[in-house]
Amino acid sequence: MIQSMTGFGKASLQLPTKKITVEVKSLNSKGLDLNVRMPSLYREMELGLRTLISTKLERGKIDFGIYIESTSEQTSTKVNVPVVKNYIAQLREVYPGADETELMKMAVRMPDTLKTEREEIDENDWEQIQVIIEEALQNILTFRKDEGESLEKEFNLRIGNIRQYMNDALALDPERVQAIKDRLQTAISELKVNVDENRFEQELIYYLEKLDITEEKVRLTNHLDYFLETIKGTEANGRKLGFITQEMGREINTMGSKSNHAQMQKLVVMMKDELEKIKEQVLNVL
């Protein structure tokens, strides 16, 4: 079954002092375009994460993020007391009569008055985070499969429409052939010349063979069947579907150039319209 490249997955974890949220979303792309956002605390794990995500999601413009929300009253950022006292002492020399409160306000705005204690990765925490990373990735895969089912229904509808329009066009073929014969007969009559009937029939057959669309009908039918067969495959096949639609387009265009019949050309235009809708959606297929 086909999968869409569009998807979203999310999972959360509550730890004693913080809440961890993992989000991953993807849009269509020709290849893998991966953007990872995560706290500096876990930056050393990024390479392994990239490998995991690329293996699971394969293709698409992917945004992956790990977000931390502190739920503890404690903070890793503290006032650098010696630095603040030093600033106050210096400011007192500059403004001898200044109020202590005002000196404090000025001091805390100075550089290095706050210091952040670097956290170390808690292995137990990271193991739990890995679980929700897998959960978020599984959620986006489920989303992609659901979107793929919708795409498959759309493709079946559009392929069925093209097949019907093609059959309707072929049903007009006897009428088209007779119209060509009548047009040539009329043109010869207007010339008021004697024509060898056998030679005329030979030339007419040659002309009609050049306008025959049987081969295009056979090839287009094969492409339609191959498209439906491909969307039921188990591998990522978006690129293959794109190639098949190109071949379908060639056959439809050739039918249009050969048809030489107003109603058949209208049906060809309708086939092209359905094919364009397929091409737009194929861009979303993994």
C-alpha cells in the first residue's frame, strides 16, 4: 500500500522535574530534507537520531523536535553572587551617593551576573525519551498510511475516469473513420477529376493507418494497469508512479494529435485533466 509523505506525529513524557515533548512532521520533497531541533543537553545524540529518522521515514521534508518544559520550582540558572557584589562595589565608587537598590538594579544588568549550571545527560531519562521518539515516529507512519489510503482511492477514481474516457473515444472511431472517408470523397468530387478507385482505397488505407490509435490504446491500457499494480506494492514507489504518469501522458498526447475528430479531442482533453490531478497527488507519495 502506498504511503503519503505528508504526516505528523507527537508523543510526550512527564519526568520528575520536566515534561518532554517530541514532535515530527513531514511534507513532500524530492529527497530527504531533515531538520532536527533539540536542546543542547542532548545534542550529542543527534547523529544517531538522524540515522533512525532517515531509516524510518525515508523521504520528505522532515522537521523533528525535542522540547523541554520545566515543571520544577528549581532552576539551573543562578545569580553569580561574587560578580554582582564586585559590580556594586565598582558602581559605588562611580556613584558615591547612589541608593543601594539602584546600584543593585544596574549591577544585575551587567554581563555574567547569571550563570547556568550545565546539566549532564541522565541515562535513565534518555532511555525513556527514546521510547517516546519511537512512539512519535510510529504515529507519523500511521498518519502517512492513512493519507496513503486516501490517495489510493483518489488514484483509483482518476484512473477509472481516464479508462472510461479512452473507451468513449474508441467508441467514436467508426464515426471518425467514416467522416474522414466522406471528407476525402467530397474533396475529390469538388476537383472534378477521375480517380482510380483501387489507388484511392490504397491511399485511404495508408492515411487511416497513420491516424489509427489502437497501439496508443493498448499502451495506455498497460500503463493504467501498471499504475494500479504499483500502488499496491510494499516498497516506496512515488518516483516510479511519476515515471508511469509521464508515459501515460505521451500516449494521451499522441491520441489527441491523431484523433482529428472534435468529440474525440474533447475526451482527450478530459483525459489530460484527470492525468494532471494524478500528477499533483503523485508528488505526495513516498
